[in-house]
Amino acid sequence: MNKIILNIKFYIDYPSWFPCKDILKFWLNTIFEKYSKRIIKITLCIVNKSISRELNKLWRNKDNPTNVLTFPFVIPVFKILPIYSDIIVCSELIKNESLLLKQSVKNYWAYIIVHSSLHLMGYNHNNFKSARKMKKVEKYFLNLLNL
């Protein structure tokens, strides 16, 4: 089994609901269990809408906030070194979107973690075919997590 090293950074006041680090690590370990035997270091940044908007404009040229931005793995040449990645989540949007979708905030957080993890593995939703494939894998992992 791989080892997830999770660093959480808050760029806001603590959100109204946030999964504890143990839950996040459980989700991530379940998702990445068969992906890599290497150590995976993930920095999870929790931001507000204005920071999300700035980063979305900078990296995706889209002038609106987004629920999650994923910056794929930096995979070192030497296999003994860890894999690094960043996930940036807008907690305000997670809360609002979960209400709109009539999902629990916890389940929506799990979906966002699954979704962003799949981006780290190379999945995307740039076209219908790849979006359909990604959605199928998301459902697989959400079922695996009993959500």
C-alpha cells in the first residue's frame, strides 16, 4: 500500500464543516491504493471564493471561482522519492453546491476528493468520452467509500 502524507493549509477561517484529517487520508489511501507504491505527498489548500477565482483565472483563464483546482503530480525520476501534488478546494462553494445538489456536505467533500484525485491520475473531462469514463471511475470510488 502507498503512503499518503497529507498537509492541510487553511487560507480562510476554519470552514463550518470540514472532514477530519483521518477521514481525508482514508479516502485518499483508498483511492490511490493500487495507483502507486510510492509515497504520495498532497498539499490540500482550503480557500475562499476570491482566492479560488484568482487561481482559476491565473491557471485556467476562467474568471470565476471553482470548487476545486488540481495540480497534478510532480513525479521525480528516482523511484525512491515521493510524488508531490496540490489540491485547492473552495469550502464556500462545496457547502453551497452540496445544498443545491441536496447532498450532505461530507458526501460532497468525498466526491470532490475523488474527482481531484482522478485528475491527479490523469483523468479529465475535456470531451464527452473522457468525461463519461471519469464519471464511471468516480462512481466506482464513491461506492468503494460507501458513499
